[in-house]
Amino acid sequence: MASNPNGNSKLGFAAAVFLALAAAASASASAAVSVYLWKRRKSRELESRIRELEASLRSSSEKCAAERRGRIGAQQALRKAIAQPRLENSEVTSYPMRPIGIVKSCFSTRNGTPRQPLIVPLARASLVFDASRVPPASLEGLEGYSHCWIIYVFHLNTDLEKLWKETSRSKFKAKVRVPRLKGEKVGVFATRSPHRPCPIGLTVAKVEAIKGNTVLLSGVDLVDGTPVLDIKPYLSYCDSLPGARVPSWVMVDSSLAVASVNFSGHFSSTLADCWAVAGKSSMYASPEEFQKLIEEVLSWDIRSVSQRNRSHDSPVGEINGKAFDMTSDLDNLHEYGSDGHEKAPLHSTDIVYHLVLERFDISYSIDPDGNVFVEKVSLPSDIPDNNNENIANQYEE
């Protein structure tokens, strides 16, 4: 039989095609297997990562829940302790309070600082907040109020050291002398005396302006350097109660008012001389405005009860510019001049009192009829600079 070359050729081509297709199918299958295995490996890795994240989330949730339970437990214990205080043999509970700001005031010393706020409208101060604790944003909106409450510490309280002692040794006085009652004693909680179990004061002041982290105030009764714990806006609709009742002695406003305030003929010139030296650091724009402040402060008898009750016939000595009753306050103390000879005692009509405002030391006297005579002003070297430069300009802006 004769062979068919064309037939063999066709069979060979078909075989080649078949083998090519088989090879292609095998390669595709291999690739598919590889992709499947890669996807499966990635899936296992993702599942493992998900399990790790879920475990971490559970751990964080459990930790947060434990912390929350701890806080709730501590708060409940504190509320329980406050609700059921033990007055005897109990440990003192302290609270996290520290000053958030310091007052820079025109009153350099306690003497002369008004006993109540707003009675000296020209009395100025700047409340400078600690920027690390009170950002300026905390004061946003305060400018919308005319006045604010200030909660502060009586840091110059002469009994402050005693308050750290045990109750049995603190010698806390339940009654204090009231100036309006001419020294008669009243329970401390019926007064605003600085001598309290907790030396915390409350006052109201007029808000003049807000400059960054500083609030400019007026009508203050705060001494320079007063630490401030908090301020709150004054709300007239609830902070002023027309029907509130007070004792009759509180309403005697004229009991501490003086008859007149008079300045010596050379006072203005001496003030001008001092102003040329220290006026730049004053909160006041001119010596005339500062003199008006002096008049407002001395319009009230700023002397202590013992000074006012002193007999006008008692001999009085003056030491380092301060008056003392030689018959009671200083039984064995005498003053000696630069020549070593003892000075003659003064009488009450010759007593010179001193009022320190900012760096200015004002000398004055007061007669039995309540007339104040302002003699001179000086700049004592022992009065530090208040660092209030340019504050007068801030008040004028």
C-alpha cells in the first residue's frame, strides 16, 4: 500500500498542537495553583494579624475598665468620707489646690488695704495668671461681665503658721475684734476677718480689661502678691439678693468714714519729685490721679482698733516711721536719736502714720475730730518695685 505523505503531515501537526495545548493547560494549572497557595498564605497571615489586634483590643479594654472601676471606687469612697465626716480623731483630708495667679496691686502692704471691695474705686490691680496652668483661652467671654468674684488666700495672715499645727495647739480664736464695733468681739464666721481656720478670702472687683493672661481690675481690696485660687463671673440676678438680712452694725457705713482729707501746701511738689523717679512703674497715669487715690483710701479710717481706741493723752513714740503706744504696746521700748539721746515721747495729736501705695510712702496724721492731714510723700529704699511698668497705659487703652 502506498503511503500518504499529506496524511502523516496532518497527524504530526495535530500532535504538535495537542502537545502545545497540553503544555499550556499544565502551565495555567500550575499558575492557578501558585496563586491559590499565595492567597491562602496571605489569608493565614491576615487572620493571624486580626487575632493579634483583637487580643490587643481586649487587653486595652480590660485595662480601661479596671482603671474606670478604680476611679469610680475612689470617688465613691471620697463622697462617703465627705458625707460622713468623723469630727474626732480624724485625719485631715487635703485637696489639690494651688494658686493659678498672683495679684499685682497698688497696695504694697496690708495697712491701708480697704476692708471691703469697691469702696475705693480707684484702687487698681492686675491679676496675672500662670500661663502653664491657665491658657488665655480660659478668659474668653469674661470681658462680657462688669465684675467678677475672686477667691484668694490671706497669705499675709499673721496666724498662718499656727494653722499647720494640731488643733489642740493651733490656738485658733473663735472670736475676732470688729472695727465697726470699736473692738467688740464677734464669732469669726460672722465676719470677713482674715484670721480663719482656712485662710481663704472672697472679694468682688470690677473687670476693666483683659490682656492675654492678665485681667485688669479696679475697686480691689487685695494686697500686692495675693495668691488667687479661682475667679467666677458676678451674676447680678442671683448674687445680689434685695431681701437679704444683715446685722445692724454692718449697715453703719459712716462709722469708719473720716471728716475730711487735707493735703499740705507742699504735698503736690514732693509727689511730683517722687513721680519723676518712680512714676513710670505706677498703675496711674499722672500724679494728680495718684493723689486722688490717696484721698479715696484715706477717706476711711484705716487705723487698727487699738490705734483708734488709744487715749489722746497717752504718750506715743515713733520708731522707724511707725507709731507705738509707749504705755501699752512698748512698756520697755524707747527710741534713740542718731546722737544716742532718747527722744521725747510724742502725743497722739503728733502721731505720724504711714500709708504705702505702690512705691510711695505717704505720711499723714488724724486729729480727734477725724480730720486727716496728709503731710508728705517719699520713696523708701526698702519698698520693692512692683514691676507694673506700662500698666497705666493698659488701663487707658
